[in-house]
Amino acid sequence: MSEQVQNRVSERLRRSTGLAGFTLVLAGVVLGLATFAILTGMTPIEPTPQNTSLLLFMNGILLLVMATAVLGQVVFLILEKRRGTPGAALHLRLVLLFSIIAVVPAIIVAVFATFTLNRGLDAWFSQRTQAIVDSATFVAEAYIKSLTDAVRNDVTQISTDLAQQRDIFDTDKATFFRRLARHATLRGLPAAFIFDPTQQADGQQQFGARFVANDEIKFFPPSADALKAADRGELVVLPPGKGGNVVRGLIRLPSYPGSYLMVYRAINKSALGLLERTRAAKQEYDLLMERRLGVQITFGMVYALVGMVLLLAAIWVGLWFSDKLVAPVVRLLDAARRVSSGELDAKVAVVEGPEDLQTLSRTFNSMTGHLKQQRDDLVTASDAIDERRRFTEAMLAGVSAGVVGIDPAGKVSLVNRSALNLLGHGESDLIGKPAEVVLAPFRPIFEQALTRPSGFAEGQIDIERMGESRSLFARVTTESSNDAEHGHVLTFDDITDLVSAQRTSAWADIARRIAHEIKNPLTPIQLSAERLKRKYGAQIQSDKQVFDQCTDTIIRQVGDIGRMVDEFSSFARMPKAVPEPQELSAIVREATVLQRVSSSDIDIELDVTGGEFVFPFDRRLITQAITNLVKNAKESIEARLQQQPLPRGHVSIIAGVQNDQPFIRVVDNGIGLPRENRHRLAEPYMTTREKGTGLGLAIVKRIMEEHGGRLILEDAPASPEGIQGASVTLQFGKLAARTSAAE
């Protein structure tokens, strides 16, 4: 997502969040006022537990939504700050500042309101108040209890007396009625009844005896439960209720079968109303006592809602205010960031506003203009320097000489491709490394250059590269500079082939002269020795054996000298190779057939299946090279057998192709090749054997050079007996084309 798209998305999110915050603020105000009105009884809706729970649930949902909105806004600002959006950090600080300004007063008000609410509730539900309510209820209940006790006493006394008047009840009812009336009058009872619940006529209760103070007093029949309790012998007291403002006493009269005595004791109507009001007040007080925690929680939710409303409003106002306040600063920050990322064309719009901000905008635009001009100049100069560098690198890469640049600190700063190839190193092995370490073979020339005023020195050095010794001609020059410290440039060429060619040419000329000067007198010497032996051999009587031995020695030595002269002549007059399509494996077999037959104490093994293909080479010269290598291998083995008879001599001849380069490899288990001056074994007259001429490997090397190949001298793999012979390889040049022997 691009920077502009992200800014547009952020702006839309901020606007949508502000609209949502305004909606939540409005909803919070409405719901808070509604909650307050319902809880304080200002609406027809009663604050029942169900309604209170619903209000708390709605307030909780709104608080959760508002908290989520606030948290989302804060998280959004934090993410904007981490993303590096210009002005996000300032936005966040302003929002937090407005939030703190809103929350601190809200918390103070909430603490004060909680304190006052608790104090008010504590006063309302204090122990003194509760004692007054309980005392009032106790007084009312004690009044009723006193009446109840009086009724119990009256019923007990009347029933006891009437149990003794059973005869009068049957014989003189008038006297019995007067006696019942006297009991009621003496005790102040408004009514007394003796009745049998089963005796009714036309739905009216029939009485065995009755006394009523006035005709307005009615009989209120007891409930079935009261009758059952009386049947069990209990004295039942019926509180005021359906029986009017009287307390009724009920008892069964055992002496009067099926009859019950019920008396009335009147209660003051005002006292009864006071009792009812006292009980209702007590019940309401207990209910409020139980709902005290709910009221506290509800008011706490209201305060929390108001606090969250203020917080969200503060955040919303903070966003709006911060947008207006930091908009110019944000534009400057955005432009500065674009400049830091390389966009020097960034400009800040100069809008109406404080003069300081306008001046700052114009100064910023001027600064970016100067920066762009300087950057363009630097790019132009850099392009020119880069073009010159590419030209220099191309020139250095094209020369065959190795070139190495060394900075004043003595570290390698530049290496061309030819130098890497000649030294056999990678660029990472040289660049930035101390020259005295990675270019140690050149140290004598460096030291010589440092001691000279001109700072120039040259000389020839020998280095080892991939197991081969190479001759390099090196020159060291010093940079021309006015500084106290100077860098150096090292150039060197591989003159190994040149030195070898010069030596070969010189030795060829010497061989030609030696062959010419020595060969001429050899034939007369040999003929004279043979003539002396034939003519005078039979005439000599004394010391004949000495005579024969001397003449034979002359003839043998002349023959050896002749063969040596022939080698000189062959080396001096090496013919040009005439390549013709030949099968490599067939030539190897033909060149070694006589060697294999004549070597009874040395095993010669051929592995030429990989060489069964045809390619152009000089048959005679390659045969000569193979013969020389096998001859050298046999001589090396014979020298080893004189010192160590075991193991048996073994020569392995392998022919094949590797990396499109045909090769012939001769491996033996002889005395091996010397490590010292091994690279000079192919030079003329360089030999390690007493009777060797030193021309065998030189001739082989020249033959391979004629074929565009090379001669490789290596150590053979060590045998289990610890013998490490020689491995000599004739490697031809890359094939342009080849065909199989079957074709």
C-alpha cells in the first residue's frame, strides 16, 4: 500500500471514529439521564429489580462499546506512531492530555459522589433509624399481643365457668344467656358466641347462646383450619383481618357436644391503622435495606458512564483540536520525510495562517531547492567519475599483466582479473587485506621501492600456484601525490613460458653445437677401436684380457656417446608436429608393446578403454613421448627395487578424456619425483639420475607444446606399503571435434 493511500485510509478511519464517538456520547447522555430519572422515581417506570437489572445491562453494554472505541482509537494512534506517520506522536500526546484533563475531574467527582452517597445511605440506614422503625413495630405488635393475651385469658375463664353451667344450659337458657352476657360485660367484650358450625338455617349460623353489645356487630365464622385446631384442644386466637377490627378467641367446649365458644375483643381503629402502616413501613425499610448494594452499584454505573462519556468526548475534542493544531507541522514533517528518502522535489504549501509558519514553509521550500541543485551537481560529477572508473576497469581487465593497487594504509584496494588469475586467489581474498600478508612474495621489491627516492623497483620472483612454480616479473611504482603517505601500484607478468622458451632455445643451440663437434670424431674412434681389436687381437699374447677389455670399453663408451649425441640432435632438431586423425588407445598399445614384452620383473598395465576415439595428433611424436615416459618409469622402479625389493614394480598407463581434453597418464611405484625444483625437471639437462641426459622430459614437453597441450608432473597415490611413485600426464588441448573408433 502506498504512502498516500495509507494517509487517506487513516483520515477516513479518524473521521468515522469521530462520528462514532459523537454518537456514543449522545447515547450515553440519553441513557444516563434515563437511568437517573428511573432510579429516582421521576418516571412512571418503577425501579423494580428487573428494570434495574435491565438498566444496568444496557449501561454495561454501552460502557463496553465506549471502552472498545476508546481503546481502538488509542491503539490506532499507537500503530500510526510506530509506523512513523507524521504527527501521530503529537496527536497521541494531545489526546492523552485531553483524556487526563477529562478523567481527573471525573474521578474527583466520582470519589466525592461516592462519599456523599455512602454518607447519605449510612444516615438513612443507620442503627438509630433502624431502632426507631423496629421500636414502632414492636409497640404495635406488643399492643396486639396484649389484646391477644387478654382474649386468651377471657376465653379460658369463660369456658371454665360455662363448663360448670351445663345443667343451666339445658334447663334455664335465659339464666344461661344472662350469665354469658355478664361475663362479656365484665370483661368489656363486645360479643360472645356459643355455636355449632353444623347448625345452620337458610345459610345462617344458629347459636346456642349469643351476646352482642349492639346490632352492628356481626358474626365472622372461623376458618376450617381454626376449627380443626380447636378440635385438637387448642385455644385459637384469630388476629384482626376479615373479622373486622376485633381479635377473636376460639375454643371448643367439651361439655357442649359440637359447640364452640368464640369471643370478640375490640381494637381501636386508629391503633389498627397505625399497626398496618407500621408493618408496611417496616417491610419497605427492609426492602430498601436489601437493595442498598444495588443502589450503590447503579449509581456507580451512572458515575462511570458519565466519566466514560467525558473521556470519549475529550478524546474526540482532542482529535479535532490536534488536527487543527498540528496540520501545518504534519505537512512539514511529511515533506521532511520525503526529502530524507531522496525526494528533493518535495514542497510545502504556504497556506494562510500564522506568519511564523508561512516563513518556515518558504524557508523549507528554499532549502529543498538548494539541496536538489547540489544533488544534481553531485550526480553529474559521480557519473563522470563512474564513467572514468569503468573505462579504467575495462582497460585493466583487458591487459594481460596483473595490476594491484595498494592504499597508503598498506591494504589492497584494487585487483584486476589478470592479477587474480596469476596469483590464483579470489577477489575477496585480496581486497582490504594487508599487502605484506597476501602479497608476501613481492615484499623484497616493495622494500626496495620504499628505499629509493623515485619509489620505483622491479625484479623477478618465483611463486607457487596450484602446485606449479611460476616466474613473475614485477614492478612497483609510487603514486604521485603531495600527501606524506602514498599508495603504490604493483604490476607483474608471467614470464614462465618466456624463460622456459629462452632456456630451451639456448639449450637447443648448445645441443646442436655439441652434436656437431662431438659426432664427427666418434665414428673414426669407434672404427679405429674395432680395427685394433680385429687386427691385433690374435697377435697379443700378454695381457690379452686387458686389451680386449680396453677396446670393448672404448667401443661401448663411443656407442653411449653416440646415443647421447643422437638425443642432442633430436632435441635440437625437434620436427614440427603433423597431426592426423588417429585412435589414441591404439597408439598407446603399439608404443608399449615392446616395453611390456621385455619387462619380466615389472608389470605394465593398460587402461585405455576411455581412449577409444579418434582425434588429430602426430603419431610418431606421441609414440616417442609415451616411450620416454615408460622408460623413465622403469628406470625409477629399478632404482627403487635396488633399495626396497618389495612390492613388485608396477606401471599403469591410462588413456581417456576429461573436460574435453584427451590425456595419457603414466603412474609408477618407483622412487617418485623430487619436491625441490620439480618445475625444472622438464628443462634440458635437468636430471636426478647419474647417467641421465636430462633431455627425456624436455623432449616430451616440447612434443606436448607442439600439440597445444602440457606436461603435468604429480605424485602418485601412496601404496599400502608407503611407496609414493610418480604420476606423469600428457594433457592435450581441448577438442574441436572427436569421433568414436567404431566410426
